[in-house]
Amino acid sequence: MSMLDISAAAHVPTAPSGLSLPAPETLQQLGQRFTWGVATAAFQIEGANQTDGRGESIWDRFCATPGKVRNGDDGSQACDHYRRWPQDVALMRQLGIDAYRFSIAWPRVQALGHGAWNDKGIAFYDRLIDALLDAGIQPHATLYHWDLPQALQDEGGWLSRVTVQRFAEYAERMGRLFGDRMHSLATHNEPWCTAVLGHETGQFAPGWRDQVAAVQVSHNLLLSHGLALQALRAAGVKCPLGIVLNQSSRSAAKPKDQPAADLAYAKFVRRFMDPLLLGRYPQLDGFVQPTALEGDMALIRQPLDFLGINYYTRLWVSQDGLPPPAELGRTDMGWEIYPDGLRELLVGLQREYPLPPIYIMENGMANADQVVDGQVQDLERVDYLRRHLQALAEAKAEGVDIRGYFAWSLMDNFEWDSGYAKRFGLVHVDYATQQRTPKASFDWYRRTAQATRQGAANA
Ligand code: FCB
């Protein structure tokens, strides 16, 4: 048992008021300069999807297609953040975080994904960024969190190199407008989801089921990242530039499953890490190579100022269909809770790649939260966050350069094909009234961040 191990019983608070909070000094390894944040994404919170000249996105179209999203939910209202953002910034201030990661909705700032820029949409992000800075919160933006302008989809979407070019133009424009106020700009969020869930399994917009297309989309997303980074740097944008990948450690149920686990890891993690950091695709049986034109690999391998990693669970591989042990249970998404996978993943990456500084840009759990007497006792989430932060502290102690952590999510929101049925927030949202109620995890996160800062300062 390492010194960072914790026992759930000793640390889980019993009530939101008068919480017996876990001893935060165990997180001192994260350091005084560690960035504590929360994350959201435009389509999941903004609503107002036909307001002030916003164009249609592929997620609007997907939601409007019967059978694609649970309960027929859509993003037309979401958390109404487009109007309620001052209240949400006030909540973040109350939470005492250092940083906020949000995404810019491309169709809000450029309805068709090319041509005219939408001043009203741009003004929304402009005000948000200024309000964050006034509140002492660093803005971190992601340029693409899955809401492609439908007009670009109609011309081939990510399978077309025209979209790659358009994305670089959009990125450059955002960089010129906001770059001097941003603490980081990421090109893509989780390109694996765009490629595989969007184009291979059809679970996400645009809902294609075409394995060959998915491989090429994956490559084109990387190309668009490289071209965007080039354009941003050529435009003199100085804030840290990077990309956000969803990643997992891999576990083979039995020794005979190891090759399959390695292949699963290659398709999930190495598929992006190898081209970005080594300039090539993995070479192993079963890994399908995309068509790469001359110059593509060099373009993809632009220097990264940071790498964002989203971690939720591990990859579990069993050819006999054995389920993972799930000793710590599963979240409301059905995902196994496996905090040590975060440490294992990071330490493995450190061995395998010349890593830039790392930010955990998302981590959190869906939980069947309920408001009881005006309070939400999401003790499962407190335990989840605590264990993952502990795993992160261990990875840092093992030498990984981890600069920050963003909890997913500030508030409950539109969880893609699950609609509003899954709650990931530190703040509960009643969608009928838009009432926001901070949960026990909100309080725990605030106090843990504060105590860790102080503890690290006094250490
Ligand atoms: C990630 C997404 C994020 C959110 C979480 C639960 O894959 O980036 O938008 O839906 O999962």
C-alpha cells in the first residue's frame, strides 16, 4: 500500500453541512502552482441555438433525428448558459477555482463554417472571457468540442480536406480575437470520439457507420490540428497551444488477452499520440493505416505547448467476455471506477513519449443525484474525485509534469446521446426551472483546492 492510498470509509463525508472532509494535505504533491479548474462544452450548456445568428451544428441535426438521443432531448435550452453566464461565473468564483475550460461553438461565431463572422456570437465569448478575468479565473478554450457547422458537414464534413482548411482559418481568427487573454487554446476535444463514435459506430453526430471513413476522419482531424497550430503561431498567438485527448490505461483480463489489449490501446491512445509526438502511426497487426499524403505527418507533428488528457475509466480487454472486477463500483454511465488507471496511464506515457506539460482537462462521474431538502449529497462523486486526484498526485510524485486538473463538469448538462439523463456536475441543474444547486462535491472541491494550496505553501 503506498502512502497515498486512502480508505473510503475514513474520508467520505457524511453530510454536506459540517462535512468531515478528507485530509487535503495528502495532495500536497500537486503543489502550490497547480491549476484547479472545471470544464464544460458549448453545446452541452449554452442553449440558445437559434439566437443571435448562430448557425446549425451537426448536433442540432442529430438531436432532431428520431431515435438518436435519449428521450428526444436536444440542445435548444440546455443550461441556458448563453443567458445565465454571469450567474455561472459567479458560481465559479464561489467555487474558488483558478481556471475554467469551455469550448467555442464554431457555428455561433461563423454560422456556415466559412465566410461571414458573426459579431454577436463573438461578443458572447468576448464578454465571458473578460468576466472570467475580472473574477480572477483563467480562461482555457477548446476550439472544437464536436459541434461542426452543418453547412460544412453537407460538403463532406471531416472526411473532406476543405473542412481541415476551414478549421485552420477559424482557429486563426479565434486566436487573433482572444489569444492574448487566454491561458490556453486547444484545437480538438477527444478526436477519437469525433472519428469513432461519430463516423464508425454512429452513436454521435454525424451518425455515420463507416469504418474506412472513420480512419480517414481521424487523420484529417490531426491534420486540422497541425494546420491550426501553424496558423495560430504564424499569426503571433502567444498563449499555450495544444490538443485534448481522451485516454485510458489498458488491462488484459488474462495473459492471452495482452495482444488484444495492446491493439485496443493503439487504436485508442497511440492512434493520436504516435503521430502527434513521434510523427508516425503505430505499426501493428490490426491497426488500419489512413491514407497520408506527403507532408501530412510533419504537419501533424507540431510542437505542443501542453497536452490535455481526459480520463474516465480504463480499457478492459477480455476475449472470453469477462467483466472487469469493478471493485470500486461503476458510475451511472456504467463505466468502471478505476482511479489507478490514471496513474498507470500517465507513467506509461512518460516512458513512451517526449511529453509536454500535462493538464487533466476532464475527469468526473455521472451519478444519479437527487436534491433532498435543498441539498445534493453526491458522496460517490466526492470519493471518485478524491481517488483520482490521489492517483494524479502519485503520478506527479513519479515524475510526470502535471500542471492542472479540471473536473468534469461545472454543472449537470446535455450528455450527448444520453440527453439530460446523466448528471456529471458539481452543481445540480433543475432543467425545468434552471435552478442551480451546488452539490456536496462542490464544497469538497473548493475546500480541497484551497487546503492543498495552503498546505503546499506551508510545506
Ligand atoms: C467526454 C466529453 C465531455 C463529456 C464527458 C462525460 O467524453 O468530452 O463532453 O460528455 O465525456
